[in-house]
Amino acid sequence: MQTKNDDSDRRAYWAQQMELGYELVQQLIAFPVAECGEAFASLPDAAAASNVEMLFSTSKIAGELERIFFLRESLVRDLVGIGKEMNARGWILKIEDGFRSLEMQGHLVRKQVLFDAILKKCIWENSGKIPSIEMIFRRAIVLIANIPKIGTHMSGSAVDISVFNRDDGTEVWRGYPYLEMSECTPMRSPFIDAKSLENRLAITSLMESHGFMHFPFEFWHFNKNDAGGHILTSNPAPARYGAVNWNPLTNVVTPVDDPLTPLNPLPAFEKEVAAAMKRAEEAHS
């Protein structure tokens, strides 16, 4: 592990990672998807039926939205298998988040606390100065999926996870808890200690042995058989899973009509950015 303490090195690394993330977003937008129509299944029910010890987050998304621990049926089977392997290793897989509907994601994008956090990071990256709105847009599209096609949670093909020890209930520490947003968030960040990196890579190895690829810019996010998964495995074939609307009563999925249409139109997005900038300027005055 390379240890760096200088703030300029941290800013440079963060900027580099965000630019790489922006490039990946552009690839996601362009990647072909042939939605297969596979139904959803309950991960808690499947784990219980298989006697696999698994944990599920009890918090709400952005403090007010109930989490949906459903994914595509075949991926649920895969995750139960991963959970079983983790149990044998002395670990417990915790699912922090699963499927998100377009409504959930759109609501999440509008959360004031997220815009404030992104703007705060942009100000830090910009050496304490209020950044341009273009810079904020460029960072926000990496950190918050405002377009259905780039958000794999909306495909029912992604999970956010943590891992705990079975013997004492402590977390298998990855340097920071779930939802850290900093230069320490990318999987191989040079700003975490060697043991945390070892834990991250051990968890990733197990997940990827079942086809769940890690999102390079978030150490907790894994997805499979969607555009992101195909890009990360250099698979040029159209992805099986795309953004869908899911009816929990009939378990029928239908592709989103236009997955490139922003969940929040540009004027609404600009309004949130402007409000966040005003709050930041008032805090700096």
C-alpha cells in the first residue's frame, strides 16, 4: 500500500477516479442491452429457505424510503450461494441495498443531503473555491445515477454489501463503513491500510467467482449480467438486464421506455445544484 498524506495528492487521486467514472458512464450509456424479461425473487426468502445466515439493512434509503431486497431470480440464487460460502468461511453477507424503482432513484437524486455532500467534495477538489456548475454536473452523474440506463440497481442486477464475522458480529473492516464518499471509496484506494485492502479484495474475489463484478469506484457495489458487468468483463454481447419497471403483484418486468431520459429533468437538476451552491456560499460567508 502506498501511504499518502498530502491533501493535493488526495485531490488529484479523487479527480482522476471521478474522470474515469465519467468515462465509464459514457460507455454505459452507449452499451447495447437486450432485456430478457427475467422475473424477480426475494433474497430474504431465498436465504431463509436455504438456511443461509444473511443480514439485511434496516435503514431507509436517504432516511425515508424502504429498501427492496429483490433481484432477478437467477442472481438471487447466485447470492444465496455466495452467502453460503461466506458462512463456511465464518462470515455473514449483509445486503445493504437491492432493487430500486425509478421513483425511488429519482427521489434519491433530489435529496438535499446528497447534493450538499457532492458540492462539498467539489469545493474540496477545487482547493476551497466554489466550482463551476459544469464540474458539479460531471461529478454528480458519476455519484448519483440520474439516468436509468447507468444505474444498475434499477435493473435489479446490483447489490450494495457489507460483511460481518459470525463469531463476534464485528464488521469485516474495509477501511470505512458503507456509503463513505471520499478518495478512500474506490476499491483500490491508496489511502486505506493494508488490512482493509486485503479484506476488500478477499470479498471481491468471492463475489467475482460467482460473476458479480465490482464497481471500481465504490468498494461495496457489485453487479452482474448488465451493461456494467459486460463492460467490466470486456463482453461485447448485449446485456441481459436493463432498467425495468417491476410489478411486485404480478412479478412482471417491463423495460423502461426510454432509459436515457433523466429521472429528474435538467432544469430540476440545475435547481438542486443552485440551491446547494447557495447553501455553500452562505456557509462560506
